[in-house]
Amino acid sequence: MEFGNFRIDEGVNHQTGVRTVYHFEGDQVVVQKQYDAEPYIKRAQEMRSRNEGLAWGSGKEVGVIPPWAHEITLIQDDAERVKAMRAFFRENPAFLAYDAFVR
């Protein structure tokens, strides 16, 4: 079955920040998903600036968990949640605002 050549842009999902575009090319459909992490990375940079000179335990902000990774916040066990957060920030250091958290 041939669909022709066109695309459908669903726009940005405001809960996840993901834009979904469907490309119909002949008999193939390609689903393209784009995510703009820039606002979250910028927020982490601002948090790093606010953390300058603060000691651990004095209200330091650890980092930003973007919407696509919010399942981390649903982990009930505190130790497991912290472990998952450290793993996330090690894999995604641009979202980290306090380096000592991952050590």
C-alpha cells in the first residue's frame, strides 16, 4: 500500500517536551521524535551558579531531572531513588548542578 509523500507534525507535547513528526514516504512511515533539552540544561547552569560557595547541606540544588526521566521520582525506596538519580546524572552531566552528588 502506497501512502504518497507527506508528513504530519503533532507538535510538542507540553508534558514531555517531545515533538513527534510522522513522515510518509511511499510505502514507509518514519516516526521522528525530537526533544529540546536546552531549557533544562540552562536551568542546571543557573543552579550551578547559585550553588557556588555553598557547603553541602546548606540548600544546594543537585540538578534538573527533565520530563522524560521523571520515572526516577516515582521510586519509593529512598536509597534506590538516590542511586537512580546518581546514575542519571553520571550519564547526563549537563543536567547536574552539584558535582559532589555523583561522587
